[in-house]
Amino acid sequence: MNGLRVRCSLETVRRNSLIVQHAVVRGTSKALCGEAIRLIMIDDWHVPFVPTLASACEECVRVLASRMRS
């Protein structure tokens, strides 16, 4: 992934009764899609972004896929 470390964050707005999961590059406070986010942390562990989940942000998945191809 060319050094790209992706974490999960949550959007405060719900979509289809599911929490939207965003991809976030380490050290930033915005999702790959541009949304302002809140990181989910448990001690110093971060929840990983899972692009195959139904609740994954479609734009974050698209941006992540294009970055992985390059």
C-alpha cells in the first residue's frame, strides 16, 4: 500500500440505520473522502478500516482503491 496506513473513523450521521465507516490516513483528522471524522481508539489500538463492510463509505473505498493501484 505504499506506506498508506488506514484507520477507521465514524461519521456522526447515520446512513440506512448503520454507522458510516471512513478510511483515515494516520496523522490526519479527515477521511479520504474529505469528511471531518472522530477516530475510534481503544487505548492505543485503532479500529481498522474494512472496505468490504456494508457500512464503509463508498467514496473512501474508491479513493483507497485508486491509491493502492498507483
